[in-house]
Amino acid sequence: MRVLIYVVSNLFVAAGLIIAFWYVLRSGKILKGILIGWGLSILCIFLDSVVFPGVVAIYNKEYSLYFPEAIAVPAIIFTGWLPASVVAIVAGLIRHVTKRFWPYNEQMKKTKENVGVN
């Protein structure tokens, strides 16, 4: 049970970074992606280290000890921008490379010009 809680809690925090990655990949706004990833990391770690253990402690106190400690919340507040910025920059680079070197984009521009779509 300890391993399951550990894996699920880490996947929950990683979900915030995946959302930021997808946002930057779709929109290309790196700074906003960093802020989204940082905010979601803070929210996810707060839920994971404060809210979920409290709910689990209602039913079984032993399992609530397996969650991360609440000291992780200030740590993510001060250093959570680093993984969010790495994820956003990598997504921005992937977007830049695919827009620049992917031949599909040029074909789409030509078809939109021919059809008259703006």
C-alpha cells in the first residue's frame, strides 16, 4: 500500500507539469506555461500532502503516514518554478522545431491560401 500511495502521489504532481507541457506545445506561450505548471504543482502538492492524508486519516491513521509531509508545500512554492520552467522550455523548443522543419505546416499554408481561409 505504501508503494501505491507513493506512485499515485508522484503521478498526481506530474499531471500538473503534463498540463503545462501540453499548453506550451499548443499555444507557444512559455512564460504562461511556467506559471501554469508552477501553480498546478503547488496545488497538487498541497492536496497530496495536506488534504488527502487528512481524508485518509478519518478512515485509517496508519495509511495517512505514507503521504508526503506538509513541509513539501513551502519547498514547492520556492523551487517549483524550476521543473515547470524546464518542462515549458522543452515544450517550446519542440514547438519551434516542429513548426520550422515540419513539412505539413507549409502544405497547410498553401491549401489555406488556395481556399481563401484566414
